[in-house]
Amino acid sequence: NEEFSINFHQLNYRDFFKHIKIGDEVWANDSIFKFTIKSIDLEVSKITFLSHSTGRLLNNKGFHVRGIHKDIPFLFKKDKKLIELANKYRLDFIGLSFVRDAKDIEDAKKLIKYSNIISKVETLSAVKNLNDILNKVEFILVDRGDLSTEIGLVKLASYQKNIIEKALFYNKKVFLATQFLKNMEKNPIPTIAEAIDLYNTLKSGIYGIQ
């Protein structure tokens, strides 16, 4: 129930403010934090949020507002510079974040010279366009944290199962990411639930975890 503000230039996409409105819900840190937008001040280039959560919002955490992905550019300037760097050093893999459809992959392929593409599945659009995406790449990575902010935590397990089954049907390699051993950030061993889930996950036919 406290307010905090972030300047436009503190976000990696300065035009973020153009896609939001007062009252929008914002999710962050794998759906742990929830905010609502209180005001958008164009004169001082500042967005003010009302927090509904308790905790520390760290740097480099994504802000997610449901339903606005289609209007945001797929590749930012920073992304294009990183692709140039990957080309320079002939990196084996490049991961594409927040892919929405096959066109996003095609746009990236025009810039990528040597690397294999790992298409991240973390938006509802990517799930809906999964068949077309799987025809463009050999690898996908399901980022369960970002996907959960898009679809809601309760639906995540069924979505994960369906995505894996479809990818394996297309004979594609699947990585899964987010919170496999979350307890070990603070403790020396995983929880029993984490250990069992990790075993079952690796037996599901996926290629690897992050």
C-alpha cells in the first residue's frame, strides 16, 4: 500500500508509458509482486505505482502488463547490439525473449548470422502460435516465470504439459526454466517437492533445464 515511482529512462524500453494507462495491473518478479499504475506524468517522465506486495524489487526485473505485447517492438536497440556481438564471436546459441509469432523469429533471423535460435515461450501469443514457431526453430525454452504472469499461476502446469507434448511431437528440443531449486537460493538442499518435480520433469522428455 505504498507508492513508488520509476522514470521513463530507467526502463529498457523508454516508450513503455505509451502502452499503459492508469489502473493497469503490473506483475513483476515471476508474479510475486503486484502493482497498479497510479499516475503517468509526462512533464517529469515518471510512472507512479501503488504496491500491493511486500518485498524488494531488484534491478533488471521485468514489468509485465497483460495484453499489451502485440504493440511493443520485438527487438530493442540493445537486442540488436547484442546480436551483433553474438555474430562477432560466432556464439552457438541466441535466446529470443518474448517471441509472439513466427514473424518475430523471421525478423531476428535476418540479423543472426551463425547462431542457433532458442525461441522462448513466455507469452500467450507464443502459445497460440506455437505450431508456426516450432516450424522455424529447433529449440524452445519455456520461461515459466514470465509465462505465469501472462496466463496466471494456476494454469501454468497444464500449459507446460501441452507445450512439451507439442514440441516433442514436432521433434524439437525443449528447455524449461524458472524456480527448479528455488529453496537452494537460501538453503543447502532442495525441498522434497522440488526434488520429486525435478525428477518427473527430466523424465518428461525435455532436453534440459535452466
